[in-house]
Amino acid sequence: MTKQVKQENDKCVYARKCGGCTYQGIVYEKQLEKKQGHVIHLLKDFGKVHDIIGMKDPYHYRNKVHAVFDRLRDGTIISGVYEEKSHRVVAVDECMIENKLADAIIASIRDLCKSFKIKIYNEDSGYGLLRHVLVRTGHASGQVMVVLVVSSPILPSKNNFVKALRKLHPEISTVVLNVNDKRTSMVLGERDIVLYGKGFIEDTLCDCVFRISPQSFYQVNPVQTEVLYNKAIKLAGLTGKERVIDAYCGIGTIGIIASKHAKEVIGAELNKDAVKDAIINAKRNGVKNIKFYNQDAGKFMAGMAKDGEKADVVFMDPPRSGSDEAFLSSVVKLAPKKIVYISCNPETMARDLEYLYKHGYQGRDIYPVDMFPFTEHVETVVMLSKV
Ligand code: SAH
């Protein structure tokens, strides 16, 4: 196991209330052991579970920071996270896993709300304007995107607000107003209005540049994402001759990185903004052997199977809920030699691996990667080959 930092009783002051980091107060080395044990418990029957790959510095890794805004009875504006299983806001000024600059920007926005008399949205009454702030930072590029989630599309003196914010934080590359006028627990609404800059940021992963829009999924731990992707691509053993599928491809990261080592790549993704980003990302990186489809991955694969298409390698990286039978049964019909399954939830992964096992695939190498230090979450990549 990699050598890790040795903080004892490394406990955050918000730990009890926030509920975000369930491994607070546990030495990092022990956190890794717990995750390793969990993955072994769930996946040991599906291949060799290698040592978990941890972080050298497990702090402030989150490149995406979300803060919900609230106003106390005395008028104080607070921002932070919802208390576990409630809609009470726990005020958080600084978090040990979040990007520091993002936290500082959010604190500045709190102050600016006062001077600009911006009303904070009240969930019960539906009155007020500012609901959430989302800050995304490019780890390699240093670019910063601020998304102000508001209940109506008009931010009073918006130009001066942006100017004041940028004066405090010149690192900010773009500011977007996201309109969420629904009574919902979803953070983002559908409409984005660019107030400053390009409306997206770019970041570099594995030598490729990626554009990230407010609505697109992007891995939250950029350091470990490179570790994960490199591992996944190595496990696929590409030679340049393969036809590859990147299912649940998001903004096309894995497929675009893999495209240099493959003949052809096909990506499928449900979120239309992510697919738009993916198409632009392919162009941006001069990749010509990749195509993206904006479709449910299961339906897409079923279509491929129906048309009698084949693939040599399938990368799949579904959300926490895992994949579904439509997808898995079609993968079996496409009969790739290798499947590289990446998952942020070993429970649903175990369920899906069971299906693939029953249908002619065998797991070889299993690598847990710690993408989420101080939380109980663990990412795992598994390579399966056709028996
Ligand atoms: N591989 C990408 C994204 C992984 S996250 C990366 O590493 O960045 C999972 C992705 O699956 C998200 O982009 C989400 O929008 C997408 N998704 C969720 N349900 C889906 C479905 N039914 N079909 C296709 N994509 C789906």
C-alpha cells in the first residue's frame, strides 16, 4: 500500500453536523484499509483485488464545490451544506476536502450579497433570489467557473457584481447565471446565462484538453482521475487496431484519451450538454476517429447489438445506480474481448459483474482507487475478459 500522511485525529469542526465525510477522525492509512476491505468483501469472487491506490495529499482535492445559501433570522447570510437528511443549512466557511480558492470565492459572494442587497432564496416561502453557488476549478489550467443559481433570471447590477467579484478573485475565468425557478432539491435549473467569459472552463487530463460546461459531469478529484484513467487504459491493452466503445462517456474523457491507442471509438451519453462538450473536446484535441451519441447507454447498446455490430473493447463508467440489463445483455451480444468497468459504487458493480460472469466474462484485475478521501466512497476499475 502506498505510504500516506499520518495525521492523527484529523477531525473537521463541521464533521458531526455536515455528514459529508463519514471517515472524519480516521487516519488516512486506516481509511484506505477500510475501503480495501470493503472492495475485497464485495468483489473478491470476480478477480484479484490489488492494493488500493491512495493519495499522497488527501486534502482539498475537490475541484467542484457546491454551497447552498441561506439567511438566518438575524439577517446573517450563511452558505454551506444541508445537514444530513434535512434541509437545514450548516454554515461551512472552509472545508478540508474542497478546493481552497473555491471556498474563498464563496465567502466573498456571501459578503457581496450584503453590499449588493441580493436577497437569499427561502425554500419555504419561495421568496428571494440566490439559491446556490457552484465553483469549478481546472486543476491543470487554473481556470475557475462560478455558477450563481438564482430563482429568476434577473440579477440586479449584475455587471458591477461580477466586476466586484473579479476584483477580489482575478482568477475567475467565467461567471454563469443558472436559473432554477422550480421548487426542487435539484441544484441546477435548465437555463444558463453567461455573465462573464466563455461560460465554460477547460482542464487537462492525460495530455488532453477538456471543456467543462456547468451542467456536464466531470470527475471531482483530478489527481486521482488521471491515475484511474491511466489504469483503465492500460488494462484495456489497446494496440491501435481496436474498435472501442466508451459507454456513459460524459464529456468524452476516457474515449478521447483512448482514441490515440485505438482504431475507432464510439461514445454514448444521456446528458445532451455533456455530449456537446464531448464533440467539441474531440475537435479541440484533433481526434478524428471518435463519434458520440446522445442516447441512453442501454438503448444505444441494444441498437448496436440489433444491427449485428461488434466491438473489441468496451469501457463502461455508469452512475452510482450501475448499469442495467438492456446494456449488459447487449454487451454480451457485441462480445468484446475485454470490458473495462469503472464504478463509484462497488455494490452495484458486484451486481453487474455477477451478470457478466454468468454470461461468459471473467474478471482479471481489480484496482480500487481512492477518489474520495474522508468519505466512505471508493472508485473501482475492473478488467474482464471473454472466457
Ligand atoms: N466517463 C465519464 C462520466 C462518468 S459519470 C467520466 O469519467 O467523466 C456517469 C455518466 O453517465 C454521467 O455523465 C451521466 O450523465 C451518464 N449517464 C447516466 N445515466 C445514463 C444512461 N442511462 N445512459 C447513458 N449515460 C448515462
